Amino acid sequence: MSRSLKPRDSKDLESIIGDALVNRTPLEIIGGGSKRTIGQLMPTKKEVSLSGLSGITLYEPKELVLCAYAGTALEEIESVLGEHNQHLAFEPINLSHLFFSNAVQTIGGVISTNLAGPRRIYSGAPRDHLLGATMITGRGETIKTGGRVVKNVTGYDLCKLFAGSYGTLAAATKLTIKVLPVGSKIRTVLISLEREEDAVSAMIASLQSPYEVSGASFITSALSKRSEVSYIAGANSSIVGIRIEGSGPSVNARCSKLKNLLVSYGDIQELHYHNSMKFWQEVANVSPYKNKKGAIWRISVVPSMVIETLNKIVRELDIEYYLDWGGGLIWLRLIEDRSDAGARSIRNSIEVGSGHATLIRASEDIRAQVPVFQPQASGIRELGKRVKGSFDPAGILNPNKMVHLLEAHSAN
């Protein structure tokens, strides 16, 4: 890459993108770089870091709203929110250690990748908390969408379109986000068991109960030993963790009833606040794979299909895994080396229309030949191409980051 650019403000960024449009110069748009290697290899000539666009511009705790520049460090935002006992309810995840990196996470990176932690099943994804955004498209035009309150509007919801686009549609300069109070109490019900079928059944029963579960995860016995929570590391079995949050009396009542509901599945323990926080941070940040090599996949499936999906995969690949989102999310690490990172076996294991698999970590050689994101059906792919063309007609913003080159050529 010939040059790295760091705009000082939105006008500077608008000028950079405008010049790139005139000269047809492909740009790599990044925040702090913590998720930079998720995606296909890109034919870019210049890097544009948004880390210089930093700072919280508005925070109104009583209105539950915060506005910040896209390059603001997530740690700074979480620190400010913590002073008012508030948080980003979608539970941002930190995958830096998977890439053996200390890169800083930014709020822009969090929103543009739309990756959420265990509370996703209860509170939604980052896109569900994005109220408004100011961004610069590949046309070099600044657009504003949304506002400081949630309201119904006609037309395109550009906030939801931008979230999860990995910087391929526009470069955000400022984001307005809904924040929420932190529950005063947190408890985790732990069930010791071995059978995956029992684990999925217990999680589904918990989520279908009236007890407002905000996390449901299954950790195999091989991975539970790696936990820094002594109760889990010393369990000598696989465990299911079910999280309950909220006010003290409510949590106590719901936790008691939940334990009664789940007692038939195995031995039950209860984690209190600090151990619960540590455990769910491990689940969110994929900590079981810390310091471990090998390709890592993030596979989303219908919970009722997760056992069948795993059975298909283990017949062909040597893997380790754990489940989040009540069985709807598989975090999988390939133990053996495969030239395609197991892509063919993994994607063939997913029933058509019932899930998708994203290759979170792999070498450049593998990412050059394997679609990182789930290949799309022709109709959806064509729609995505038209949306991309509307925002970035010259294809200068993170070109091909979300579409493999062979897939892109087949669409033309």
C-alpha cells in the first residue's frame, strides 16, 4: 500500500473520497483495525483510517442517547456510560486476540461489522440501537439519516443498511446510538451435562420460558477447562450457562424458578455478579480460542438444526466448538489444516435457507480462494450489487471485501 491517510475531520474525509472517485483509486476504510482482516483480500492502493475522527459529541443519560465520531475508541464510550450505570445493550465483542493484535476497537467498527455478543437474543444487534448516522458515500457526498429518537419512517432505513456493510457503502463520520441502563444484578445458572441434545433442549426451554433470559450458551468439556472462572474450569464436564439480569428482587425470583425448570437436566450451580461478568465476557470474545491457531468460523443456524449441522461437520472435520444464542450460533475452530479451511464441508452442512457461515480467521492464501461470507442466492446478490452501485458507483470503498472475486465475476 503506497500511502496511509488519516483525515482530521469530515470535510477532510469528504475531500479524500472525492479525489479517489475522480482518480478511481480503491480505498481501504478502517477504524482502529481490530477487525481489519475479516473479509476478502482487497485490491486497494490507499488506507484511510478514521481513528482521527474521535470524541463524544453528545451524551444525555436521561434521554438514553449518545452521539460520537466514528473513530471514538469503544473503551472511552463504555467508560463514560459506566459512570452513569449505562451500557451498549447489544454487548460489543472484542476479537482482537484472535488476530494476535492489540488494535483499538472503535464505535464505527462495531457498527459497521454489526457483531454482537450473547445478549443479541434479548436486546438485538448493533443495528437495532443505531438511531442516526452521518456518512460519506463513494460519490463523495455527505448524507445524514435517522435522528435522536426511534420513530417510524417511510423509505429506506439507511441506518440498518449501513450497519453490517463493513465500510463498503459509506464511511461513517458520526453515529447516534441508543444506550440502556445496566441491571443492578446478574446471575448465571450453570448446568453440568454432557449430551449436546440435552444442552440445546435446556437452552430452548430457558428461552421459551417467561423468565427473560439474556444469554444462553453451551461450552464443551474440552473448552470449559480453559475458563478463568474456577466453577467452570473445575466442572470436569460440559456446561450450559443461562443468564438472568435486572433488579435484585426480580432476578432472585426468576433465577429460582429457572433452576426449578432446569433441574432435570443435570447438576446446577449459580454464578454471582463478578463470575457471571467474566464468564459472559469469555463467551462474547471467543476467549476459548485465545492463543490457539487454526481457522475460526462463525456459523448461524436455526437452533433446532444445530445438532444435525454439527454431526455433519464432525464426520468430515476435526474441530472444537461452543454454542451461543441458545444454539443459534456456533463458534468453531478447525484443529486440522485444510487448504479451504473446511469451507466446503461446513457450508454443505448448512441446510439451504437455514443458516450462514462466516470465515472469521484464516490466512491470506485461504481468504484469496474461499468466500469469507456466505455466498448469496442470485437474486439477493443482484440486489446487493444495485445497492452498492447506488452508494459507491465506482466501487472505491473497501472493494470486494464482502464478495469473493470469483463470485463477483460470476454475477457480471
